[in-house]
Amino acid sequence: SYHRYALAYERAFRTKSLKMYLRPMVQYQQQAALADVEVSYKSKAYFRPRFTVKKALSEKWDLYVYGEPFFRLKSGLYIDWWQNSLGFKYQVKKDLKLNPYIIWQPDFSRKSFRTNFIYGVDVEFKLGKLIGKDDNPSSVN
């Protein structure tokens, strides 16, 4: 198992038809023993700049794609891993979106070439709105 800590910042840019995001992140991780999670083995640090492009396809559908190299911070800066994703966001209602996606991770830094494919769906929501709470402090119920 791993203990991971990260610090990131995201900046958005727009054109007429696209939204673009740049999100640099620094991640630190320690590998822990399963029998005793307080015992640490290896530690690594990464710089992970992610660049995302998002396009609205309709009122309810968005398409996005991103690329994210993992630069290992160890006496120099080199790419240790790479992650890409392609996904759609579907707005079910105002504060509820479904996000089916695929992540592919070509691992080109090792001696044997191996690519991981991850398929998933996540849900984005604002809890207060879904359970009927109004976030306007001046309203009276």
C-alpha cells in the first residue's frame, strides 16, 4: 500500500469553442508494509503537469481529453510514467453529472513495454442541491 500526498493548482483558459486547463501537481508517496503501515520502505516524488482540453458537444454532453506525464524528481527530471484520458460528461440534472472515461497508461520507461487500460464511470454532484438544500443564505424555508 502507499501513502500519497499532493499539492496542485489548476488554471483555466478559454477559446470560442474550447476550455483548456493546466494543472501542475507535486506528489510525494511512501510505500508501506501491509503488516505494519507505520513502516515505510520506498519513497518517491513526482511532478505531474496535466493539460486538459474540453469541448461542449451539446447542452448536456461534454468531451474531454488530457495528457499527464509523471516526472520523477530524483537527481534530475525524467519521465517515469505517462497517463492519458478520454471521457464524456453527461449532465443528468443541474448539479449531477455522469463521467464515463478511459485512462490509458503507456509505460515506456521500463525494459518491457506494458500499457494499462482503465475503464470507469464517476459521478459528480453537489450534495446540498441533491438533497434539496438551498445554498442562498437569504432564503427562508
